[in-house]
Amino acid sequence: MTRARDAATNGHVATFVHPTGSGNNHIPTGGATDQVLKYASSGTAQWADAGGAFAASTVTITANTTLTAAQNGNLINVTATAEKIISLPAAAAGAFYVFNNDTSHIMYIKPNGTNTINGFTASLSLAPAASGIMACGGSSTNWSSVGITRSMIVHKATTIYNDASSNGTRLTGTYTPVLGSSMLICVGSATAGSAGGSSGQGYTSGGGGGQSYAEKFIASPASSYAYEICAGGAGNPNSSFDKTTTVAGMTCTRGPDSAANSWSSSNSSGRSGATATGGTVNFTGGSGASRVSTSYPGGGGGAATRAGNGGNASNRFGGGTGGNNATSSAVGAAATARDSNTYAIPNSTSETYLAGVVGTNSGHNTAGDGAGPKTVVNFGSMNFTIADHERLGSNSAYTYNSNGGSRGANNGGYTASGNGGYITFVEFI
């Protein structure tokens, strides 16, 4: 190694490394492709990477994973065969990760503790076959997404319905949690059907009872949950089939149908609401109203929801939700807020419930259906649905809607069907 003084260097000493020699004045052996020779602080020449490549190392993700600070700057390549949660470490200024979802499944990127992503404590969804960057700028508590769709989520909601139109056709199965995180299980019973009265009763009958509701929050879910869901329809209440919807120790019973095989005066009475047991909360469906006269069948009872018990029907008007009974001038009103005993879903801003509706007119004066079990959990402009009565079919010779509890039938010998039951599994991320 030689030192020289030159006017061009303004008198400074320049250092040269020779290919031969020993000690500090020779080129070291080795060196890899694209490396450069650098002069170290120790006074020796050394081979080193040129600047440090962007996302030079790859971390392969096949399961739920928490990234580490040591993996900062790496390419996070996801090859899992199902949806997974990728948890970020504590945010730190200047940290970044490059993501590539090399699958056909949605992946979820979750912040650490009270850290945020794009200003929210909720997680972010990484779409199938998508790529992008999560970076932490000047703030040491907030991550920002670059090139990733900003779909902030806190849940994965799956609702299973029984659309069978025949009484006794139960839906059985097993639900396996996908993410293994905490979860909320929500259960709604089937709705009672309403039978038509005989010709001597003016072709009218009482209204059906509303659906019951139960829920349970589970911090550490089991590996799977077996379930059985009761069918809807209308028919003989003395039939032997099991009229219950069950899962995770919760049972929601279906309210009684009218006595469709007798066509007696008992058909004129309103049906009681369905009941629930075994949940953290258990709410009862509203009762249907008895027929008012030969012109008015009875209104249906409202369905129980996260807002509370279903409202009772009044005369020909359907019951509401949250205990809102029908009045003489309108169908039952929808609730405006959840019951305080139900699980408070993180980051939600409000919940929306369904109001009662007026039944179909088929030759006689109309009667109201009860309010249905639809619950929409709102996160500002985003939301998810725990159950949707519009998804539940109505099986009736005159297609009467059966939202919470079906209104009474007004044609002798025909029946207005009730909905089947449902179960919603909400996995929190």
C-alpha cells in the first residue's frame, strides 16, 4: 500500500491498494459476485456488498407468523395453503417489509399491540396474488401500506344457513376455525310457520313466533365445532323431528307451528316465540298475534338479535327487534343499539337491525311479518353481517315473507312458511 502527495488532492494523502504484497497493502482473496472492495476503518481492504440490495433476503410464510425486527427489509413471500395471520413486530421508524402473496387466499397483516396500520388498530387484508410494502416512517407507532389495498378488517365472518323447505330436513356439519384466533359464535333458531284456518274461520290464522338468539365469545377456540341447524317450513307441531339448532353448548328451539292437521279453532291463536339456552346471552323471540277477525290474520313475532328479545306482534302488525313490540299503527320498530350484555366487537362503531315489514296481500287484508334476524356490524364505511333474513328462504303457497315470525296465513288449507335456522362464526384477527 502506497501513500502519495499530489497537487490535485490539495495536499491530502491518497491511498492505493496493490494486487501484491502483504499486511494492509494487498487485495484480499475471495469476494462474491457484485461485491466491491472497500477500505475499512481498521485500515485494511475488504470485500462487501454494494450498498445493500432491496429485500435481498426472503422469509417464506406457510403458517400464522409473527415477524421479527431482525427480518426488517426482507421479502415476505406467502405460500400458505389457507388464510393466515402475519403479525408485525413493534413499529419502529425506518422499518419496512415487502410482501408477496403467492397464493389464492386472502392473508391478514396484523399490527402489534396498540400500533396502527394506516391510522387504525384493525388489521389489513392482503389480496390473493397481491404484493406491496408495509413501512414505518417518522411515527414509531403507525405502519403505512404501499401498494396494498387498504381494506381494514377485524374479522372473518361465516354464516351457515339451513334453506331446506321440508320440516325435519336438518343440516349437520362441522366448522373448523381457519385462523385459530378468538371467535364469536352466534345462533338463530328457525321460525315457526303459520297454518291457514278453515273456511269457517274466514281463511285466517294467528302469526308465527319470532326467532330466538344466543351467542358466546370464545377466547381460545376448539379445533372444530359440530353443529345441527333446524329447517324452516310449516307443518304439524306434533311431528317428531328435532326442532333445535345447536352448536358449542348453545341451543335455540323453534317456536311451535300451528296445528296444521286439525284445522280447528286453535289455528287462530298466535304462536309463542322461540327460546334459547347455553349462551353467554340468550334472547327469546317475540310472540305472534292471534287473528284479529275473519279479515285479518295475526302478525308475526319479531326475531331476537344482539339488540335483545324479539318484540311481540299486535293484531295484524309484526313485532320488532330489541323488545320493540308492534303498535296499532305500524309494524315493530328496529332496535338502534346492541344489548350491553352481548360481546362488544372491537373497533365497531354501531350495529344496524332490521325493522318489521308488511306481509303480502293475497286476497285479504295484509298482516305484518316480524322483524328479521339480520344484524349488520358497522366499522364506519365498512361492515359485516352476522345473519341476513333475506338469505333465508320462504316456502309458501302464497310466498309470504317470513322475516322474524311469519304473519298468519289467510287462505284455508295453506301454510305460510318460517325460515330455517342459522349459525354465524366470527373469527377475530
